Amino acid sequence: MKALVTGATGLIGSHMVDRLLQRGDSVRALVRPTGDTSYLKTLDVELVPGDICDPASLRDAVAGVEAVYHAAAMVSDWGPWSAFAAGTIEGTRNMLEAACAAGVPRFLHVSTDSVYPTRPKLKGITIAEDYPLEKHPPAWDYYQRSKLAAERIAWDYHNSARIQLSAVRPTLVLGERDRSIIPEILAYLRAGRAVYVGRPEGRWHCIYAGDLAEACILAATREEAIGQVYNLGAEALTQREFFTAVAEEIGVSPPRRTLPFWPIYLYGALSETWARFTRSSRRPTMTRFGALTLAQDYILDTTKIERELGWKAQVSVMEAIRRSIEWLKTQREPQRALG
């Protein structure tokens, strides 16, 4: 099969490339001129220059493709709305339009479990695919707003019979080439002022990027997955278990104190306000999204993909953490602080 991967220089996209090559597919990667293609250049991958924000640049990328794996998006809890609107919403629309124009039969859309309402995820509930999506995302949560809009656009194309769509909603993704989650946790712990937010026993669902990639391939290639959406998560570690595992890997102490959620959330709101008032280009030391992520406590129900497609996570979250940190030790990139 000829596959096109967007976001191939990122965590999810690069693991998709790995797994597609392993199954013998011909892989094309859409890469921006400024993207770090050093890893992709070590693989047997066709690199096509382009940008999902530039529709004209996508024609060559989708030509002759049998499946598009769309992982590109603005993945951050900080930045201008224009970046989220262009990179996530319009970028998704552009990819769908290009795929339809080229007659691509299958499209895999990588969404996120952030499309579910945030408040229930603070209360220890279980969330399956039929759980109602957030209807009124807060104005400040650009990530949730943009991902909700992008997924709606994707389903509009499917429901109008323009393309055969499948979608996945992964939770926290870990693994080699993770430049976000684990680096932020490392900086948070090394700063010496890390605390547990809310309940230390609150559960975080996580998944190894390679297992996520395998699930995406099943969703993009199996007939029964057409028109379906699947939650993707492997295990739920408590906040305490997650921080302790990371701390042990790098030889530092885990947090010793616990602070209530709302003061941390308020601090995040004030930090964001100050950053915007001073027109700072740096991410605030804490954001509301960051506080909500730390305090979450929920179970992502993944039984649908296990039952329908036979998918099962193969790599434990503890092993995913270890692999993430081992990869980071080979890098020289600065680590951003979560708090």
C-alpha cells in the first residue's frame, strides 16, 4: 500500500512511518522545509516538501496515495489562536480536500481524548467513544477548540461520502522522539519545586507511540473500521506512580507535597494573563491546561478497538517512560519547564 503520513517528523507520525515500513508499505512523508528530517532520512521514505497550511503544496504529496495518515496538528497548550486555527483546523481541511481531489480512498484522522469534556475527567469516570464531546470548550483552551473543530470537519467529509474516514482519540503519548510530555516532566522534577496537583492517586492514561501507530494502521486498513472512531490508551498510572517512575529513571526525588487543584489552576490563569500582558514569547511556568492535565483522574475505555480490530497494547507505560528518557539522553535539545 502507498501511504502518506503528515506530521512525520513528530512523535506519532514518526512511529507511524516505522510501523508502515515494517509491514512492507511504500511510505511518503509530507515535510515542511524547516522540519527536522534527520531521522526520516535514515529510513527508506520518500520525502515530499509541503505544508498542510498551503493547499497548493499538497497535490504532489497525495498523488497515487491509497491512505493518508493525518497526524499533523498544532500540539501545545500555549501559542496564538491563529497558529491553532491554521495548523489544526485549516490544515485538516486542506488535507481532506487534497485527498478527495486525488481520489484517495482512506483517511486516518488522529484526534485526541481532549475532545471529551474536561470536568468529568477530574472525577474518576470511565470514558468510552459514545461519551458526549465537549459542546462549549472554554475560549482559552485553543488546543481543545481546534481539535474539536478538526474532528468535526473530518466527519463532515466522511458523512458526505467524499472519503472513507476512520479516527482515533489517543491519550498521553510516550516514546522515542517525545519532545513534549516527558521533557516537561523532567524539567518539572529537576526544578526542585514539583508538587502533586489535586489527588496523587488520580489516574493518567498513557500509550506507547509504537502501539498507537499499530492501532492507526488497523483503523486505516480494515474495512470494519470505516466510519468508526477508537479510543487509544494502554494503562492508567496514578500521578504518584508516573512521577515516581520518571524520578527513579533520572535519579531525583519525586514530589513530597500535594497542593489542591484550584490554587494551581488559578496560578496558571494568572501566569497566562501576565504572559499575554507583557507579550512574552515564552510559555508561562504553568497554564490552566497544564493544571488540568496534572489533576486528571479518569479511565479511557479502549475495549472497542480491542473487540473490533483485535488491537492490544504491547508496551507497558513504565517501559514507554524508560524508552522516552533513554532517547532524550541522546539529544541535546533544551528541556522546557512544566512548572
